[in-house]
Amino acid sequence: MKLKNFMLRVETEKLVDLSLDIIKTLGKSEIRIIDLGTGSLCIPLSIAAEYKGDAVLKIYAVDFSDGALEIAKENLAKYSKLKPSIQIIKSSWFDSLDSKLKSTFDLVISNPPYLDKDVSLSRSVSEFEPHIALFSEDKGSFDTNLIINEAKSWMTAGGTLIIETDPVIALKVLAECEKNGYKEIELIRDQFGEVRFLKATA
């Protein structure tokens, strides 16, 4: 199922493809996924629409922005067949999640803010993307490191973390994963040959 009138950034398409590749290998009857910083809900909707397997998908779409959550709810309402697979939650990363969800996620996905605040952006980006979704403290790595530090306690044994990042901080992000004891850590290039994603196993 392809989503009508729903354009994805090419990097987001790659993130969805990486997620679907992981999901296909799990061999479980129910698969739990969390998308941190879901924004317009494009990643959960795309995964739910394109998944072809028999497992039941339970996708938790998390964002802290009221504006983003409103758009996410509007988009979910357009695709009624996908509603049973997706639950929208207001939370700053993991902060407001029910503790009963700890150790339950097979896949943690995030496209967090990862740009240094001193980076200059083209008008086509700066005028259409909220700054809260783009820029992060500590030269762009603050939010990414926070997710890496907390994600393992929410993941199943052998669960996978996939994060979109900036090539400039990719090695720093990898080192943070190593420090937190992740396994099978891998940096993945995007369609343009840039290191854009990190994949790691709990």
C-alpha cells in the first residue's frame, strides 16, 4: 500500500526501508516499534502501509510538540486501515511512557534534531521545518546521545536501534553506542553516499 499525497524525504525513505528490513527478520507474531520524534507521522504510516508480513505491528509514535501531534493525528485519520497499528503519544523522548513498556520494543527508530545550532540552512529547509526538529545542543549530538543512553532499557534483548544522524557527528554517535554497550554497531550511508544512519543491537 502506497500512501497518497504523502511525500517522504529520500533519507526518510531509507530509514523506512532499513526498518522494514529489520522487521522482516524478527519472526514474531507481534512486533513492537517506537518512533521517537514522529513529527507528521510519516515513518509509522509508511512502515504500516508497506509491511507485507503476517505479524501484528504495534507502532508507538512519540512527539512532544503539540503542533506536530495535531498534524500526526490528522494524517492518521486519513488512513483508517492503519489506525489499529499506530498509537500516538505525547512525550519528550521516553520521559512520559508507561514503565510497563520497558524491555518490550523490538525496534526503536528516531530522526531526532541533530544539527549544530551554528549551521546555516537553505531557505527551503529553514522556512518549512521547525527549528525544534532540526537543531540540538552539544554540536548537534545532545538529543541523539540522550536517546542512545535510554533506549536499551526500553528494548527487547537483541532489539534494534536505528537513528538518522549528521555525517559530522556520526563517529561521536558510534562512540556513544559503544560506551553504552550496544552490539553490532554499524554506520550506514544514504543514497548520496553520506554516512546518515546508525544501527545498533541491544
